[in-house]
Amino acid sequence: MFDSLVELSNKLSATGYFIDPVMVQVVFLAAKLKKPLLLEGPAGSGKPQFALSVAAAADTHVERLQCYHLAPGSNHQLSRSISDNQKNVTSAPQNTF
């Protein structure tokens, strides 16, 4: 994916994203070890742009997942849907061998 730190830094710069040398090393090592990077930070700190820039430098794409914590008793449609599906799964007949 990236042959050197310099290549990665140049590719990130070409996307218009400039990061400090330590983060270049982190991204480089994660790529070499084929390990994910988990990004956290406050809203507006640039996490999606960082991911998009690294993906562009690697000539790949980003699949973004939104994860939400649903409060107990929430009447959110997704929580009802999940709950309904769980009931259907638990009430399904069990196969015996």
C-alpha cells in the first residue's frame, strides 16, 4: 500500500491533508500491519476527513458506519425493528439432530 513514510506523507499532501510526522508513522504502521485505526475526538475535529484522505492516498474508499447508543425505552424505529427481529429469532423452532 505504502512503501515508505515519505511516500505516504506525499500522497496525503496530494489530497490536501497535512498531518504531523507521528500520525504519518501511525497510519504507515497500521497499513503495514493490516490493522484498523480507531479515531475518536470531539465533533468537528476532522475524523471523517482524515479517513477520506487516508483512503484517497491508498487509492481505496471509505465505508462509514454511524453508531448510536439507544437509550432504554427509546421509541426509535430502529430499536423497535431490532426488538421485533429478536423476538422472531428467539421464538423460531429449534432444529434437533
